[in-house]
Amino acid sequence: MHDTDPFVRWESGLQYAAGLMLGMVAARQRGEAPGFDEALAEAVLATLRGAEADPAFAAEALALPGEGFLADQMEIADPQAIHQVRQHLRREIGRRCGAELRACYASLAEAGAYQVDGRSIGRRALRNSCLAYLVAAGDAGLAAAQYEAATNMTDTLAALSLLVDTTHPARDAALEAFHARWHGDELVLDKWFSIQAMSARPDAMEAVRALQAHPDFDLRNPNRARALIGAFASGNPQHFHAADGTGYRFLADAVIALDPINASMAARLISPLGMWRRQAPARAALMRRELRRILEVPKLSKGTFEKASKGLL
């Protein structure tokens, strides 16, 4: 909060939050109820009070450590506990700092034409950081309103990515409207697939399977395969590491189907299964089982065979 070096403030905040969150993960594993450190809320409020000087820095400073970063700090990762702790903190920050977050969000609304200078980009990033906390605290309607009013892709995607995690009535309509507007743009349509693949909703796995049958999904399109399958396996640890192994099975099925079409892409997609050493024994066994199932496929390409074989070592 007080260091004169912005990098030190950011790094210190990251380490403080990471230590706090890892402690909360350990507490959750012991069956204890989640708590909250008021110092974290104080740091958020201090960042918001000084945000006008450097909005881009404030947006970075407000971000909690990511789930992948936290997993890397653990000898044996616990994806579900990490996700639950991170969501709990986002929700509590949104509630406890709600008035200040809402005021900052409102003050950053763009009144004029879209600008691409550094300060304007920073202001949009900060505004969307505030939005994320407010939605986590329960105000999904604010994301729906931003989606409807957005005049640029940054704000549109930020609102949609938050809305897709909710049960708000506008969620499905927003997804349909985005697809109708952008289905002719391949790169933007990839974003539409990825946003849904990384959803935190309980039905994310079912939604990803349904998207495989979507008319705009083509396994022969490497960018589309990466946008859906790769985004789920690498960007949705909570659901990819489901205790029943459905996420691992989904990825192995995709690799097997993709190998005759694009062997190099199939080999690259295997990587998340090779991280079994960082998981608890039950999950590790399920991941190794899927690697062995890939290896049992007749006429498997050399690259996919080597990647799966090395993943088992």
C-alpha cells in the first residue's frame, strides 16, 4: 500500500494474496470454514483510491493470483479447493468494497469515441476489473447491462465472460446475440467457444460436449479445436480435474479423434494429462489411465505416441 515502487507494490500484493489463499486452501482441506483477511480489503480500497494516477497498474494490482499460479505453489494441487477459495475472496471483496468498486466503475465509463491510447486501455481494464468483483458479489445484471451497452470488443468480451458464469436470464440471449453478430469472423468466434469452455458453471462439461456438435465447430480447424478443447483442458482446472475423471476422458477422446486429422495438434493437446504428478493419487491414476488408453489406439501417429509415452514416465 505504501511502497513508492509500483512493481514492488504489485509483487508484494501478489505474494501476500497468494500466501493468504494457500492458507485458506489448506484450511478448506481440513474442513474449516473460509474466513477473510480485512487487510486484503484495505489493500483493494487503497488501490482504488490511487487508481486515477495509473489505471492500468490499478487493474493489475486488483487481480488475485490465478488458479494455475496457486496450483504451481503446491506440491500436490487441489483444483477444486483453489477455485472455491478464489471465488470466495472475489465475492467477499465485491461485497465489502462494493460501494467503492461501483463508484470507480461508474467513473470510468467512456463518454466519447473509442480510444486506443495507453491510458484509455488502462481505464477499460480497470473498469472491467471492478465489474468482475461486482458480478462475483452477485450483480450479474451489471454485466448484462454492459454487454448491451458496449461499443467495443474489449468491454463486450469482458461482460460476456462474466455473464457466462452466471444463471442470469440474459446469459443465453447474450451468447446467441454474440454468435449471430460475429459468426462470420473466425477469430472472434474462437473467443465465443473459449469463453464457454472456461465457464465455472456446474454444467460446463456438458456445455463443452454440446459445443462439439455445434455447426461452427470443426475438429479439422486447429484454431477451433484449440479454442474449445485446449481452452477447457488448460483454462478450466476446476472442471478438467473433476474427481470422476470426466475431464480427462473428454480430452483423451478428443486427442484420439484428432490424431488422424491433425497429428501435431493432437500431440500438443496431450500436455495437461502429463501433469499427473502434481495431482492427488486418485486423480493421477485417472490421468495415467487416459494416457494409456491413447497409447492403445491402433496406428497412432508417431508424435502423439511419443508425447503420451513421455507423459507416463
